[in-house]
Amino acid sequence: MSPRFIADPFSLGPPLVRAGTGLRREGISETGDFRTHVRDRIMAVLFTRPAERVMRPRFGAGLDAQVFQNISPLALSAIEYRIRESLEAVFGDEVLLEDLTVSEGEDQGSILVTIDYALKRDRAPERLEVVL
């Protein structure tokens, strides 16, 4: 049986369905794709504010708090530092953070976050781009 991972953001699928004599799980909040699981976890780190999780007060980068802030080179470097620290704390043994850039987006007042990473298990390059 292949490993299963919790889908993030957490959501429920269709109800359990009777298949033959036993119940069968179908569409429950899980995924079998490890790459999707890691990508979802990165998104959770990016958009969770520090101190939002009670038992992990240093978890999260809090990007959603930057939406209405002024964009300056100092603010962009502070955001980059916070993201890098958060990702390395959570994924230190699973993911290699190859490159991280935070810059002004094409639209006025937007921020572009580009994360280049690789899973340590196969070193295949992945890219995640988030526009705020």
C-alpha cells in the first residue's frame, strides 16, 4: 500500500461509500503524491502567522500580513529572511532550498515570492511562485 499524506488545506471529500462488504475511503482529505504534499506544506508555512499555532509559536512566515504594507527594499529583504528561516526550520531534513527571491510584482503594490527547491529523496528541481 502506498503512503498517504494529509491534504492541505484540510478539506473533506465525499462521504464513505459501501463497496462490497466493507466501507471504502474515497475522496477523504488525503493525497498519495509526496510532491503535492510538500508543496501544500510550503504554502501552509508561508501563510501561517508566527504564534498562530499554540504549540509551535515560531512556525510560519506570515505572508498574509504583508498585503497592505509598504514595499521597500528593506521590507522585501525582511520578508525573504523570515521565509528562509521558516522553511529551513520546518523542512531542514526533507527539502533543499536552492533559491529564494522576493521582489516587486508586475502589478503595482504586489510582491512576487519565488522558491526553487528540491526534495532530498530524488533532487528533482521544483519551483513555487506566489504573488501577493
